[in-house]
Amino acid sequence: MSYYHRHVFFCCNKREPPEKCCSGAGAAEMQAYAKERIKALGQNGKGRVRINKAGCLDRCEEGPVFVVYPEAVWYTYVDREDVDEIIDRHVVGGEIVERLRI
């Protein structure tokens, strides 16, 4: 059994302009928001959910991106509402959010 029920990795890679990067799209702020939201929902910790920053996940052209394990589902997002939907429906509820899946 995995240490975490779900493990989420936000790409927070930074590239020099004009290259596209997740960091330039506010990824670090969204990662921090998601981490606080999971804590507020009481879903953080062993056997539950972990939200992490990651270096380059090599999908910045589709970004910003994050991936949810163990399902290995990749998502893109625009704003907090998208992140909230993924947290509520997939990370907590187990339902993949197809409209944001990449």
C-alpha cells in the first residue's frame, strides 16, 4: 500500500522567456493554494493526500499542469475554480475530471 492515498505533483518549472513554463502561469501559487485547501478539508497526511511541487514534468506546452497519482492522471487548469473542481471530484472523490484532463 502506498504511503499516500493520492499524491499530487504540480509542475513549478521556470524557463526563460519566450519559452512557456508552468511557473510563469502561477503554478507555485496554485500549488500552495491546493496544499492549504487539502489541509482545510482535513485530507492531508499519511494515508490521505500529499500536494507537492515538482521540477519540470516536461509538459509545459500544455500547462500549467499537475499529475495525480496513483492514477497518473494529468490535468491543466486556469484558475482556483478548476483546481477546486479537481480536488473535490478527483483527489477527494475519486472521479476523473475529463474536461481538464490532458
